[in-house]
Amino acid sequence: MATFFGHPRGLATLFFTEMWERFGFYGVRAILIYYMTAKVAQGGLGFSTAQSGIIYGLFLAMVYLLSLPGGWLADNILGQRKAVLYGGIIIAIGYYSMALPGIASFYSALVLVTLGTGLLKPNVSTIVGGLYSENDPRRDSGFSIFYMGINTGALIAPLIIGTVGEKFNYRYGLALAGVGMTAGLIQYTLGAKYLEGAGMPPPPNPKARRQAVIGAAVILAAVAIVAGLSAGHILQVSAEGLSDVLGAMLTVITVAVFGGLLLSSGWTPVERKRLAAIFVLFLASAMFWSAFEQAGSTLSLFAQRNTRDVLMGYHFPASWFQTLNSLFLVIFAPIFAALWIKLGRREPSMTIKFSLGLLFVGLGYAVLIPVAGGKAVSPMWLTLTYLFHTIGELCLSPVGLSAMTKLAPQRIAALIMGVWFLSISVGEFIGGRVASLYEQFPLPLIFGVVAVFSIACALILVLFNGPMKKLTAGVK
Ligand code: GLN
């Protein structure tokens, strides 16, 4: 049977599906803030920097938040395979609409892309897992190959979508994201036969169906009410107002999830300790992503407004900085994997790795503080920032994902994976609010505060290392 680097052939199908999806996603993320802040005469939307930062955070926070219902829908009704297909179609329509002129199509596009990505992103990874039997030794390396697909898409996106967007027309760039997703969908449809049994729908469950209909009705009603009232100018929905609502929602969800988990009496003592450990990792993760994910907002604005954009005489688009994360990741991921193996018994605990993640993301901001007042600083500074951020990501992100799967009581494994996405959502939300302050405070202050908070959290986590070892006893 045909294989893909010694892996099931279906992995190739999923690799390219996710590569194209991420191509669109990271391409749009690279120019989104520029498109929103550019004047209308220059082909932009003419939003203020404050509003743009908030919308950026709102959009990304919703993408990650919607992966919770997206995962649920696939598990309970659609099956992952259909969820990825429908998600991809909605995303492609979203990107094409984003390329249309006008604010209404822009906002509708954001809603479509968040819905579609919520359906596609968590489920494509689940199908990867489904290609392997429980103890297939190729499983981890399958996920590493898949992660390369993510980063291949993310690496080329700014070079193509960013260049077209910034040098020619933002909307052509956004349309290219739709073209990429379309290519991914064609490939996915043609390659679906290689997925064998993975991602098929679960047996029909009338109760889940009812719940889904109610959930969908609530979401649609909320969107319709907000859209209707704002179209009739009865309700002045501002980006900031929506963002406040989301902030309140995230707080309520977080309190409800952890309150429910920690107070519930159904756990063994070991499970309860592990849930407490998950809570600590949740907070650290949210903090990490709030700093890291300003790559496409605060740091992108710094790239455009304060960084020299000439390389050997060529004026390169500021969005090119967005390739650095993926480039460094592709280079360093194998090195880190080897390093952990080489360290053997001296390999740092997951808490220390989280702490290192926060330390490096903080250092990435700290190096910018001395130059933040400058008008045309060397591109080396941001390069160094993204290098530190990638090192931080490599310490924290894979460890976080695997910690969630290992610490979760088996019967709520999917919910705990959702908790990880929730932490990213919270991080995106906070990061967007920070980015919206870009013009209100001096840059050295903004970078300084993010650096101090991240590094302080890193130090606090070191103190937690001992207690966390007790809480996670028995977990490798
Ligand atoms: N870069 C990875 C992806 O796009 C991880 C991002 C994240 O977990 N926030 O899948």
C-alpha cells in the first residue's frame, strides 16, 4: 500500500489540507492589521489602530473559542471528516468575501472564517490521530510531520499573500487566501479515500442532535439580533463593546469550566490533583499566548512603523517578518526534540518547560525595549524577538498539548483539549486589548509591561515546580 514517508498515505492528504488552510490563515493574519489600519485611499479600511487591535484580538479569540463547539459537533454528529470539509468550504467563502470591498462583507467574512476554522482546525488533527492504532509507534512522528505541514503553509503565506497584499492590493492578497483554501479542499476531496476509516460520523444520537439544533439556534439568533439592531442603528455595536462582551464570556466560561471541574465530587484524589495542575498550566498558557500572539498586531505595527524595511536595497513588505516564526520552527523543532532526548533523565519537567516558554516570550519583548523609541531600527531586532518567541513556543506548545492529553481523566479527554484551546482564546483576547493601546502609551512601556509580566510568571512557575511535581505524580 502507498505510504507517505513510511506513514499511512492519508497523512499526506491531511498534511496538504492543513498546509493550505494555514496558508490562508497565516497569510490573512499577516496583513489583517495593515489592511484594517491603511487609509481607504490606500486600499485599506481606514480603522483606527485602537479599533484594529481590538478586532484582531476578537477575531483570533473567536477562532480558538469556536474550536470547542467545532470539536463537539464532529465528535457527536458530523464526524471529523465532514466537519473538515464543511469548515473548509465556509473558510473559503469567508476569504473570498473578505476580498470584497466594504465593511459589511469584511465583518461577515470574519464571522465565516471563525466558524469555518472552528470546524476544521481541531478536527483535522483528530483525524491524524485516527490514522494510527492506539500504540502505533509512528504516532508521535506522524504529528511532527503534520506540524511541518502547518508551518510550511505559515512560512510561504506571508511571502505570497503578504507581498501581493502590501505591494499591490490588500484585497487581492485576501482573495489568494481563498484560492489556497480552495486548492486544499480539492486536494482533500480527491485524497479522502486514503483516510480509510478515520473521522467517520458517530452512530446517530437523537439527544446530541437536539442539543446541536438548540446551540446553533442560539448562536444564529445572537448574530441576527446584533446584526439587525446595528443595521437599524438601534444598537451602536462598537468593536470595543463586542470585545467587552467576549471578555465577560471568556471569564464566565473559564470560571464555569474550572469551578465545575474542581468542585465536582466525581473525581479520585489523583484526578483532582491533575485537574489542579491543568488549571495552573491553563493560566500560564493564556499568559504565554497573550504575549506571543501579538506577533500579528503589536509587533506587526512595530515592523511597519518603526523598523527599517530594506534588505540589500530591496524594500520588503513588513508582513515578511511573519515568516520568521515558521522558519525558525522548522529549523529548531528537530533540534529541540533531539535535545530533550539527549537530556534524558535531566530533561526539564513540564512546569519548567512552561516557565522557559514564558521566559523566552518575555525576553523577546525585553530586547525591543532599548530600541522601541526608534523610527527605523534594524530588522535584526525583530528577528531576534521572533527567534526568542519560537524558542518559547517550542518549550511550551507541544508540551502543553501532550500534558493535556496525559493529565486529563480519560472520560473528559475532549473537554480538556478544549480547555487548551480556551487558554489560547483567552490569550488572544488579552493580546488584542494590549495591541489596541499601541498609540496610547509609549512603546518602551508597552513592551516593558509585557516583558515584565511574562518573566514574572516564568519565575512564579519555577516556585510552583515542586508542588506541580506532587500534583502530577505518576505522569511521565
Ligand atoms: N502554529 C500552530 C498552528 O497554527 C499553533 C498555534 C497555536 O497553538 N496557537 O496550528
